[in-house]
Amino acid sequence: MKNVILITIDTLRRDVFGCYGNGASLTPFMDSLQDKCLRFDRAYATGPYTQASFPGILTSSYYLEYGKQKNLPTEKTLISEVVKREGIVTAAFHSNPFLSGFFGWNRGWDTFYDSMEDDVTDLYPFIRGGVINKKVETWLSGNVRDDMERAFFLWVHYMDVHEPYVPEEEFIRMVDEELDLEKGEMFRLFREVILKRETSDQKNVELLKKLYSAKVLEVDSCIRDLFQIFDQAGVLDTSVIFFGSDHGDEFGEHGGLSHDGKMYSELVRVPLFIYDRGRTEGEMYVHPVSNIDISPTIAYLLEIGEVDGFSGSSLLPIDGYKARSCFGEAINKRGHKEKDEDRPIYYCMQDERKIILDEGMGAWEMYHVKDDPGEKKNLIDEDEQADALKAELQTWLKNR
């Protein structure tokens, strides 16, 4: 049995990767791994922000299944709980408050670091990737030395790409050699542009995209360093490594910034690939998959089998995976705080078509994502399959 490592990167868009078609790749290290990866071309998150997406990743369930709750519902089973019951070592290192022990995400972990007792600053409100790496290195040195025979499940989550975008100068230079901004000015863009969702000045939006791009390069370098730690610990040959993101970020594609309650591709179509050093060549799976399939796949790799309560299916072996429609749900909110009038928004992705229901507005949208990847032309009143896709989403909602 191999170890399983899950690496997730908050707010990382799919289209920054060279392996997904970006000619000016911002992820050179992760791209360099692709000849040892099974890559999923059409992976979808179950929601457009952390609280809506991570139930899919770590509990193979949907955000609103037990109503709108701040805490992780006790009815949901974390993959860490399943794994720990099998006697497998579990460890998690991250700094996202929404995934903290305070909200119930610490269940089933032998080691759980969520940084909530550490000091942070306005410029860097999350513990940075280099610090996360050091903690992983310390844990690995003890675990591998003391218990060589036991498999482990390790989750590492980076917040470095998340706003505010305040990258280091070396990474800014890699994006734009002429860009010269003080960190205070970068933070002002966060405060005055991102938080206010102010997209009227396209120059500001483009500037934010450059700062975001520099942060992507920064986190790619963190993952390169993490791989060096894995190599030095001797676990690369004995581990299968997932890479994924909980959601993307918007830069004006649909009139906003950041990651609000929207279901468009810039937010819910995410990178996902599985690295195995023993692979002889890379492979790409072209049909839709959902992040609810991640935890069942981890269970499969750790020889646990099917888990009661998981909604997804194992992606492995890929020849046996049965493609199906992907679903997502969230509260259609703006910013971090929900208002009483904020209502759910849902989507269903079937083959090349996506349908969206905004419950609060009572409005439907439908897009043919192959012909219209930017999701600009709403076909709800003219596509002959609209009624069938409406019915599929409504049936899914009814049967939950």
C-alpha cells in the first residue's frame, strides 16, 4: 500500500497551467510533473468558494445537504476519519480559517495544524507556504523515522494565491520586469478594488491579474520545495500525490472580482491531477469529473473500499470510472459575509452543457461550454436540451 498525499491550493485557476494550455505557464514545476500524472481535463468543484467546495473534497458531499451551517455537520464523514479507523496515520497542515478545528474540520487527524493560534498580518493574513513546508518536513522526519511500516495520509493546503495579492519582488519580475509597486500599494488594491468589487477601471483589474500571476509562481515554487522535502524523506517512490484547487478567482469575466456565489468556469472548473512516480507516461481523462470523487479515490488507494455516505466514486482505476453529470451548490453571496436574503445557487454540468439555477432570482442560465468556454451566451430559451437539463437538476435537488 502506498501513502497518499493531497495537495490543495486555495483560489488556483485552471487556466494558469501550461499543461492546461497556458502558453506563458505560471506553474513550471507542476507542469514538469505531467509525464508522471493522470490529468483530468474537466474537473469541477462543488462550489465557488471554500465553504462550498471543501465538503466535496474531504467529505464527498455537498455544502447544503444538511442546511446552511457554519460548522461541518456531524452527519458528514471526513476522509481522515475513515482513514484513521483503518490504523493509517493522518496529518493535515493548512491555514484557512474556514477549515479550522473551530468549525469541525479537525476530526480524524492524528496531527492537525490550522494556524489559528499563530500571528498573521494584514498583508499576509495566512501562514505562508514556506512555513507550512517546514512543518511538513518536521512531521515527516518523525513519522518516517519512527514508523516505517505504516502508511500515511497527508493533506497540505496552501493559501498563498489567495487575496490580498502581495507577492515577493522576484516573482513580480518574472511576470512583468517593469512592474514596480510597494507592498502598501498592493494592499490598497485589495482594499479599494477587490473588496469593493470595483471593475470599472480595467487597468486595475489587469494589475491585479499580474499580482495574482506572481502569487501563482510563488506557490509553484513552494510545491517544488515540498517535493524536495518528500524526496529527501524517501517518500516519493512510495506515495501517490493528488493536486487540486478548491475554486478559482474572477477577474471581471462576469462583472466581479474574487470568488463570490457564481457558478461560472473561472470559479468552478479546477485543476486536478494525480502524480505517481511509477508511471511510465502521462495520461489525460477528458470527461467531466467532480471533486466529490477525490475522497473515494483516496479510500481506494488506501485499500479501504467504498465508504457509506460518500456521494462520489473512485477515479481509479480510470478505465472503470463511469462519467456522469457534475453538480454544485452555494449561497449566492458577495464577499465573505452572508445576508439573510442571500439564497442558494446551483449548477449541473452534463457533457458539454451547463445549467445554472439562481434560486433567489428564480432565474435559469444555460451554456454550451465547448462552443462558448467563457459562458457569455445564455441559451436557456433556445437550446432544445434545456428542459431535460432543468429536470435533471431539479431531480437531484429533490432526491437529496
